[in-house]
Amino acid sequence: MFVFTLCLYLWSWLSSIHGLDFRYHNSVEMEQYLKDVNRTYPEITHLHSIGQSVEGRELWVLILGQHPREHRTGIPEFKYVGNMHGNEVVGRVLLLQLINYLTSRYLSDPLVTRLLNSSRVHILPSMNPDGFESSARDCMNSVGRYNKNGVDLNRNFPDVFESNTVQESEKEVRAVMDWLKTETFVLSANLHGGAVVASYPYDNSNRGSELQGGQSISPDDDVFVHLARTYSYNHTEMHNANSCSDLTGFVNGITNGYYWYPLKGGMQDYNYVWAQCLELTLEISCCKFPPESKLPGLWEANRPALLAYMQQVHLGVKGVVMDSDGKPVPNAVVEVSGRRNLCPFSSDRNGEYFRLLLPGNYTITVRYRPRVVNFKSHFSESFTDESQHNSIITKKKLHIQGKSDKRSHFKALFEL
């Protein structure tokens, strides 16, 4: 037992020094690796569990950033989630490699340093560790796809388009839902396998006004298309629209989720509608469980896309809603004219808001129903304020300049 422990420690130490092997690490090895990384890079990482799987395995999240243990005003929160389907394993491998890449290059690589200094990155390598442990090494076999209870986790989230669906959320899903309540995530992606395409919301529809030309179109469709194209065109192959053997090719390597196939209870729609977090589903390999010899090539194909996508967390406008005394105002509705979100975006508990937008002209409206009706406001000439139903309404016109692939987050302070 002592020899085994010593060997495991030496393996972990060598991995942290010389890089991570391209192979499939089981849950014990993955946990040990994450703990080693956290111990080796304590200043820029924080490791915590957001809950447990049905079989009691921890759902480990590693946070990376200049201030990994706490949110800082103006620093957006970003996340990657892998291995939601236990037998779709490439995302799990790539996220562990991404952790190794980011930690080992911090302060020596300008892009990595800028990413970790300007955003807070959360990585959940495996959302379904029970499924992974039961998976068969087969390209298309579904063994291990579901959690221990036999439930597809990507069909288990509350769905705004399904009015009469009352289902119990699985432990892994509840853990993610609770996680979303603790952080104001701005941008996210969950990694899957079985195709090569970037899919974006909506995944579902109730055949209302969102259904257009066979697609379920969200109010932020232009941003979602840009995000999907960002990943696709930074991937070495995805944008070429080469299909897997049994699938039709996707134009530009992207697709509207519903247009591909309707999906009830999906995680990306839940993130967008309920958590104000724009999320894509990234299908990153035709083979769900490829031979380990294919893993280095898959990393090289996806690495530039993973990094480029992370930078998109800085698109658009961000700021703080404050009252006339300079105190942050939580739960103020922050609306972009012409974008009628099913659940309006609002300021968080710190009064902060983040809105991913492409370059252009926008009118931002802030609505807040204060505890006290009487108030005093100070505005620049670009502001107008109105009183309606005991609410404070503030409008501001913004012009966002610059190419959309640059870090051009426009800062706007709303004072109520």
C-alpha cells in the first residue's frame, strides 16, 4: 500500500512538472491531478466540489484566475463543462489538458496571462463521473451515456418551453443548478462527442414566435451565431463542415440546436433562459470514445478554439447599477432594446450586469422597483428617467466599437 501511494504521488508530481499524459484518467486519478494542480499553483487556482454524483463521486470544479477564491467587480465569470454524457470522453480529456496549459503558461504566455488576469475561469471536467466509469471504449455505443439512475442529464433540466413537465432533477443536475446560483456566469460551453459542430440555443420550442424557418431563434441569435462561428473557425476542421460518416455536414460547422433536432430539458437552454449565461454545446469528435492515440491530435485541433472562445466573455457591455447614494442595486432589470428575453437579464447581488453584444448601437434600459418611492437621481445628458408604477426607469444609448473578436467590453454605470 505504501509503495502504491508513493508511486501515485510520484506520478502526480511528474505530471505537474512535465505535463499531463494523453490518456483516459479514471476518477481517482483525475481527482488527484486536480488536487496536485491546486497545490502546485495555489495563487491562481481554487479547487472545490459543487456536489456529488449518484454514486457519491465529487463533482470537482477548478477555478483559475488572478483571484480564484472570490469574485471581483468587473471580472466576468466563464465556465467549461465536460463529460455530461459519461461515454463522451474527449471533452473530459481536453479540459484536463486545458488546465495544464493555462497553469503552466501563466506569466510566460501573454494570451494566457491576459485571460486569467481579466476573467475567472471555472472548469468542471466531468459532470457525469459515474457514467464515465461504466463506459465501454466504443465510438458509438451508448453504454455509460446516462448517470447511475439511467437518466440522460441533458434532458433533465427545467425547460421553459415545456409547461407541464414535472420531473425530479438528478443529483448531478441539481448540483449544476445550485452552482449557477452562486456565480454570475456570463459565458459557457459544454463539451460533447459524436459529431463535430458548435450548436447554439434554442434547443426546444413551443412553436411560438421563436420558431422561424425551422430554427428556434433566441433574442440573442446574432451573438450566438458569432460565438459558434468563433469556435468553428478557430478549430482546425470544424468550419469545413466535413460530416461524420452518418451525419449531414453543417454549414460553417455550426447549427441552431432545434434545427438539428429538438431537445427537451437541455442544459444550454437552461443556462441562457434561467441563469443569464450564454452557453453553446460543442460537439468535438465523431468518435465518442476514440483510441488514446487520437487524443493529441484532438487537443491540437481544439486548443485554439477553446482559447478563442474564452476571450468572447469580454464582448459587449458590463457595469454596475447604483442608487443615488452610490450603493449597488441588485435585481434591477437590464434590458437591451429589441431583445425580449424570456427571463429578463438583471443585476446580480453586487449590482453588476454583463451583456454580451456585438459592435453596434444599443439602447439599454434599467428598471428597478425600490423599497422607497421617493428618490434622487443624477444623470449625464445621455440619460433620461421616467417614473412608472413606482419603478425607476433609466435609459442609456451606447455605441460599442471595435472588432467583435477583440476584448472590447464597454463599461456603463447606471445611477438610479
